[in-house]
Amino acid sequence: MAEKSLPKINKIDQPFWKGAAEGKLLIQKCRACEKLQFFPRVVCTGCFSCELDWVQAKGEGKVHSFSWVFVPRNPAFKDEVPICYANIILDEGVIFESRIVGTNPQTVKTGAKVRVVFQQTASPEIKLPVFELAG
Amino acid sequence: MRRKRVCFVGYGSTEYSRKSEEPLLSYYAQAIRAALDQTGLKKSDIQGFSVTTQSSPDYSPHVAEQLGLELDWVLNGDYGGAGGVTSVRRAADAIEAGHVDVAVLLGGNSFDKSVFQQRPLEYQRANYVDVYGYGGPNTLMALVQRRHMEQYGTTLDQIGKIAVTQRENARLNPQALLRDPMSLEDYLKSRMISDPIRLFDCVMPCSGAECVVLASEERARSITDKLVYLVTDAERINYQVSNMLPDKTTFGIKVVGDRLFAEVRRDQIDLFELYDDYPIAVLIQIEDLGYCGKGEGGKFVGSHDLSFKGDFPVNTGGGELSVGQAGLAGGFLHVVEALRQLRSEAGPRQVKKAERALVTGIGWLSYGRNLGTTAGLIMERRA
């Protein structure tokens, strides 16, 4: 029986996952040029500086696009279909891949406002940032 | 840039199979043998060799070792679906630089389970996409399609017309695995995979291989009198990668098209072999190539005949959607079909005027954006 995919946390993105476990959505900010970026990287995609800080995003944004997944790539997710996989534009101006959860995900529309929540995974130390429809 | 002295001199294809577990190496060998038969070249004429792969390091030299090829040039073509076009580019560079006169380029797939295929580490995919239960490329392209439909009013009828017309072309292609008639209604009613992507938006994985042979002009003349020149070629890797608010509905093909059409006019292209992992990808490429404005692809598709006998022939052999996607042969299928057309070897699906073809290749889907690898080339038949 396959297991649900979990991140293989590494040296670079360890702060992100530690933040998520504590209920914080962290993204990278370049100390040199102040560009924000996600997913976590070794260098700034704007100026190639390696001096990257972690800043806490508000955790709010809008749905940019979404897809109802009926056939997940990893069959372990089958018990959750259809899964509302989505691209969220965070208010900070960064695109983020995630999913929409909560009480009424079937009413999701592009442009809908969403707010981050942190979902416990099978691993006690790992929580996934996912989004709920706001308001 | 414009190429001066690089020609396509031959190609080879295998039969495609839905279930075969024949070793991949055997498919490779069959495709190469077909190309050698067609060109009259001997194995010892092969100086350059490329295999498009998503496998381990040194894959190409190891395949060459198995095939007994001693070489002056080798390439591990790690470009996904863009591999057909990008390996042509790399080999053309090697020919123009004088490293080789003849190069054989391969792509293929088999369900052979004895061959362990290790994917390279995909950190961003594993940690930031897979964990949410996504549906693979079907989901990532579904995000692009929904965005296009909502932003520009593109309809399922327009998108479906691409799949339906390609099926009509495939009905005249004996290599195609999917040759049953398909109506727009069949398309619309096909099973939902990752909404709005349906079953008939998806390619069917299969076994098979394709081979392309490239040679210097001087050498080409001694091989064939059907000279097909590589005119110009371009690629864009990681389009918009550092833009944190990317435009999801524009591909790197826009940059590729601008470069290609610096050398050849848009109205000089007779047929289009556009990488078709999904119909929406074909529609967006038509926009990005500048045959209509951004967002007008749906209307364009609706008002043109995309069949092999139409005014805008696209994927004249049925494309990957109807032939089947033999893994990384997918990117080669389009090059080979263009060659068949330009050499007047396409039989009942022959495009009447086939002097110039535009071929694209697109590969993998990057985080939050769209295609990671995009490439294109223009080839031309000269007497």
C-alpha cells in the first residue's frame, strides 16, 4: 500500500517546514534586492545573492486557478478525491501551489479569497500549508 | 540564427504497442535499423548519437555501449517532450562545428519492467506539489486550461475540436493506436481526470521508438535526393522562472516563435507539428507563435480547418493524442511526421503543398508556471 507523499525536508527548506509546524507561512526575502520568492531556494532568483531571509506571509491570497483531481498521481490520495488542487496568489505577490480544504470547497472560484490553515500529516512533525475559502 | 548546411536525411519508427514489455533497447535498435535501411547508411557511419532520457547519468553512452556504437559525439538529451527538437539543435551544432557528419537521434519508451528507470531528484515537485495529492501533468495543465477558459472565454468545444480533428488525421495513419472515430460529443463525455482535463485531453502511454538522422549537407547529398534542410531553430528554458506572478497562459514558445520568424515569414509555413500532450497546449502554441492574438486561440481554432487537407494543417498524423505517447519518442514523433510530409511519404494524409514545416517540442511543467522546456524548428524541402 502506497503512502501519501510527504516532503523530504532538506537543509535549505527546513525553516519553511519548521514554520509550518508552528503555524507560520514563511517565504524567502532577499537581503540584497528585497525580492520575495517561493519555493525555497539557495539563491535569489532576482539577483543571485545567497543572503536570503525568511519572512512570515500573512497567509491570505486569491485563487488563481484550480483543478478537481479525480486521478491523483500517487494512488494513496485516492480516499480524498476529488481533491481541489489550486494555485494561490499570496497577497505578498508570490504564486503558491496548494489545495483548497474546509467546509465548502465545492464553491471555489478563481479570484476567491483564501486563508492558510495548517494540516497535520501522518508525520507528527510535518504540517502542510493548505487554504480555506475566506469569509 | 539561420542554419546553412544541416539536413535531415532519414528517420525510423517502430510499431507502437499499448502493452508490450519488450526491452526498450530493442525498440531503440528497431528504430535505428529502420533509419539505416532508409538511408543506406551503415552502423559504422554513425558518428554522433543522442538518446532523450529521463533516466540516470551516462544513459546515452551506456545505450551506445549496448548497441556497440563507437562514437565521436554523444548526447544525453534531458529535455522531456522537447527532446525531439532540442536534440536536433545539439546535433546541428555538432555538425556545423565539424565534429560529426552523421548523427542519429533517438527517443522511445517501453513498459519493460526489468529496466530500472530512476527519475532525477525533483525537489520542488516532491516537496511542494506532490504532497497535495496532485494528478501529475494532467492537473498542472488543467490549471493552465481553466485560466485560459476563464480569462479569454475559450470553450470546451474549441479545445475539443483539436482532439477530434487530430483523430480524423490519425484514421489515415497506420502507426496510430487510436483510430476509432471520435466525435466532439465523445470528447465532452469522456471521463473527468483533473477538471477541466478529460480523458480525451490526455495522451495514452505506449511502447515504441522514433529515430531521426541528421547529416552535413555534403554528406546528405550522397545519402538521399530528398533533401530536407534545418532552416532555423530556437528554444526557451524556464520561461518566467524568476517572475513570482507569471502569466500561466503564455509559454516560452512565444520567445521561440519570435526567433524562428526572424528568419522565415509566418505565411511561408505549410504545416505545423505542434507538441500535443494536451489540446489546450496546441491552442496556446498557435497563439504564442503569433498566428492570432493572445486569448484568440479558441476563435482561431473554431474558424480554421486543422486537418491535413485544411488551411492550417496541425499534427497531420494524429499527434501524440491519437498515435500514442511512447514516452520520449513523443518529441520525435512530430519531427518524423514533418519529415514524412516534406518527403511526400505521408500517403493518404499527405498535405498538398508541403515545403516548409514548423515543429515544436515542450517538456515538463514547472512550479506555479507552465512549461519548463520549449523548443521549435523550421525545416524546408529543397530540390
